[in-house]
Amino acid sequence: MQAADLVALHMEREMQLQKLLNAYLTPSRRSNAPSLASLRRRAAKHGVTIERERDAAGWAYWLQGTGWDDGNFCADREELANAVADLEIERAAH
């Protein structure tokens, strides 16, 4: 094998490894969190609305009407699902 062939083979293998590593380290776009519509229905049962906004990082969510001083902002749907669950627990206790 010529040196140029070895370099090309090495670069090809390196690109394959990089692609594999990126696939492993990149979070899945699929979420196991409930749908936004489902979360909105659950929150509405407690008089809370969910607003969605898009920024450079993606979608973000605001809970409106919780009465909380903090915890109204959620960076993703999984965090939003946890916040709605906390809301349900809090309101069930009262």
C-alpha cells in the first residue's frame, strides 16, 4: 500500500468513528415525555396555562397561573412534564 492509500484509509476510518461517536453522544430527538396537548389539559384542570416560545436553543415553556415564585420556566417537555406532575401533587394536597 502506498502512503496516500494509508492516509485515505485512516481518514475514512476516522470519519466513520466520528460519525459513530456523534450518534452515541447526541441526545435523541425523540422524547418520552407526554405530548404538549396532554400536558396542557392536565395543567388546565388546575387553572394553569402553558405558553410555548421558540428561541435559538429550541422550544421553551412557561407555566402561567401557578402562584409559584420560581419554577415556572421549563427548558424542554420532560422538565415541563415534571413541573405539571409537581403541580398536580401540590394541588391534590390542598
